[in-house]
Amino acid sequence: MPPGMSSPDTPPRPAWQPFTFGSVAAFARATGGRTLAVAVAFAILDALLVFGAFELGWLPVLDAAVEALPESGEIRAQELHWNREDATVLAGSRLLQLVVDGNATGAFGHEADLRLELRRSDFRLCGAFGCWTRPYPAGWIVALNRPELVPLWGAWRPFVLWGVFLGTAVALLASWIGLATAGAIPLRLAAFYADREVTLMGCWRLLVAALLPGGLLLGTAVFFYGLRGLSTIELLAYFLLHFVIGAVYASGALRRLPEVVVTATVPPINPFRAAPEVANNPIPPAKPGA
């Protein structure tokens, strides 16, 4: 029997971590509650990494931008009301740059991975893949001045931080559950043709566990990106890699599932067929007068 594969007489391995093929395969026989509990723990860990990246990488730029606002300014009736004619950089870093360019001069290049431009009648988001421009929504009234926005930002700042944390955790859980649901039937078919013993729900639990190591790698990559240790292209590469890792874990765990045991059955005896010894040694006819 290959190493890591359990036999019918071997008790199933407890499912508590998803870092080896055998431990991921163990989730196929675990309960749904245990699988979701481990997934929630990984989602919280990933959310903490993203929380730390946001607090260290993006939040200081937002704080500095609020402090750099003038005494008057607002967005009202789909138009920016700003008391400066020249383009102004409110705050910026390699990750994020916030600018006000009322006359749409386009005086900014690729100083940051993401740039938000506030222009006269629209706003623009620019990054490595181009710019996305949209007009201000009708009915927007947004204060862009220190007297109003400094106390408002101070009140909402903790909610933004915890919103990033909770939003990341919920988004990760939803993505893992969705991907596992989409892949459960294909994995069950693969297990059928590979003669591996597993149910459809077991495939779903196995896939959830297989996605967790890649998710942890992606969360770590986002954290180092927030520390300016990775570029946007490198972060995108890690994003694609975390899907590959999930597929590798699912494939490796499939081979660790127990094989389907086929028991030999004795064919039933036909009562209308003569016994072999009788058929091969027929009784001789009786002699006359015997």
C-alpha cells in the first residue's frame, strides 16, 4: 500500500491542518463543522495579514491626505468646487497617490501603483492596467475641507479598519465555499475513475481544505506588498499561483484517499443443476436380476 493511504482497518486520520496531502485528504471524512471551523481560522489569519498591510501601507496616505485638505472645498451637483487652479498632490506613496486635478492637466505619471484623481466633473482611478474614469454620481455631496472632514475621518477611521478586516474574512470564506461547490462534482468524477472512495460532500470538504494553503500564501503576499516588499506584477503572480497550489493539493489529496474495495462474491448454487461429482460419475444402471 502506498505511504499515506489508509486501509479499511486503519482509523481515519484526524483533520486539523491542511498542509500535507494526507491531512487534506482527511477532511473528506471530517464533519462539515470541523471543515468550516478550520476555514474560518484561516480566513481570520488572512484577514489579519490584509489588515496589517492596509494599516501600514494605505492608511497613512489617507491620514496625510485628510490633513492636507484646504479650508474649503466639496463635491456638489456632480462638480468639484476647489479653490486651487493647479494640480495638487494631497498625499502619496509607492502604493497609493491621491491628487486633485480640476483642469484635467494629466500632469501625473505612474508614481504609484494606484492613483485616485479628483477632476472637475469626474474621478479617475489609474493603475498598471490603465485608467477607469467615471462622472460623480448625482446627489453626491462630499466635503473636501479640513474643518468638516478631519473630525468625520476621525470618527469613521476605526470602522474602515475593521471593515477591511471583516470584509476580507467574509470574501475569502465566500470564495472558498464557491470554488469548492463548483469543483465538487468534477472531483467526484475524478475519484470515480481513479477508484477512490469518497462522497460528493467529502469532495467538497476536501476542496475547501485544499484551498487554504494557497489562501495563506496570498495573504502573506498582500502583507509584504503593503510593506512595499513586492511589486504589483509580483502580487498578481502570487494571486495566480495560489489557485495552482489549491489544484495541486486537491490532486495530491485525491491519491491519498482509500481505494474502493471490491469483494469477491460466491455465485449462487442452481438447485436444478446436477452436482459436479454426480455429473462426472453417473450411477451405472442396475443389472437384471440383481
